[in-house]
Amino acid sequence: MITIRRFTFYWLNTWVLANVIQLATQDFCKRYLNLRNDPCGRQFDQMTQAARSATANIAEGSSRHSTSKETEMKLTDVARASIAELANDYINSLMQQDKLPWSTNDEQYKAVVAVALDKPTYQDDIIHESSKHILLQKHKFDTWLNTDDSVCAANCLIILCDRLSQMLSKQIETLLSQFTTEGGFTEALTSERLEHRKQQSIEQDAPVCPVCGKPMIRRTAKKGANSGKEFWSCSSYPDCRGTRKIE
């Protein structure tokens, strides 16, 4: 039996809902797009690819969590943009039929919004159990998705896309807060490198900063008249900008 605990995205509600939307979008395109309204198949490709992009970028972003929170945020934002693109395609499909998206006061709208998703509760057989979980969540919307009414199905998917977009926005806010507080992998490496250089400078009897008195480290000027030349810089830069010439 395979345990895949390292793939944390399996437990993300955003990834579960994105999969529900992807499966429902594939069903929608197979049912309602044809040679008459999509003669070249471009609409089919664009909608199914936008749906796939959401799941793929959520998974890839989550997989980068431990090495780059910045990359995770960017990929999560790409997923959000893909869902916005997909929602617009569904809205357009309604207007092509001279129909409108459901009003927030519509009883059908309220019914779809009221459907809650279950939280993942996997044990060891992760791939099997997560796939089962996704299908169970999708079946909760069968009333609106498994009909012969494309207007009903499109409206349901617009609501699901909007829900996912809001969930992804909150996920990005949480990631941004973590990044601001903790930094990311790159920041941790930079901090470690600066600390190592600081210790080296102390061991090499480097001078102290004329401004704050902390140990100084060697740096190389990257621009200006002294470009390429070494100088002493305060180890607390950029909080302190004290410098000394290297004799």
C-alpha cells in the first residue's frame, strides 16, 4: 500500500473543488459542445485546459511550499486566473443563448451555494481515497449538473468557479501572511549565508561599524565609481548602512 503524505495538496479543499470543476467541465463540453456551436473544437480545448490548469497549478504550487512560498503564491494565483477565465466562458455560453446567470436571489442559486463540501479524511491509500472523495463531492451537485439543461449546468459551474476563486484568494492571503512573517526558502538561505559571512568576519578581526558598532563584512560594489572594488559593510545592512574603506 502506497503512502504519499508528501503530496499535501490532496488535503486542500481548493484542490478537491478544482477537481470537481474539471470533471464537470469535461462532462459539460462533451454534452453541449458540437460541430454547430464549436466547429473547430477550440472552445472545448480552451475550457477543459482552463479547468485542468487550476488543478495542476494548485498541486504544483503546494508541492513548492517548503522550498519557495513565493512560487507557491504565484502558481496559486495562476490557478485563480484560470478559474476566472473558465467562469467567463460559462457566462458567455449563457449569453449566446440569450440567457442570464442566476440572480443571487434565485432559489436555485441559493440551493447550490448551500451545498457544503466534506473535509478530506484519508488514511493510507491516498490516491484511491482522494479520488473517491472527489467523486462523492461532485455527486452532491448532480441535481444541477446531470440534466439535459445546459443553462442549469452552466449556472451551477459559474457558482462553483466563484466559490473556488474566493477560496483561492483566502489561500493566497494566508500564504502572503506566512511569507511576510517567516520568509521563504530563498530568504532563509540568504540569512544563513549572511550569518556565515558575519562569523567569518569576526574570526578574521574585521573592523566594527562606525555607526552601530556591529561586525563588518566584505562586500563588492556593484555600481558607481567604485564598481568591482571591495569595501567593509555593516553586517546589519540594510538596517544600518555604515561602511569603511578596505586599506
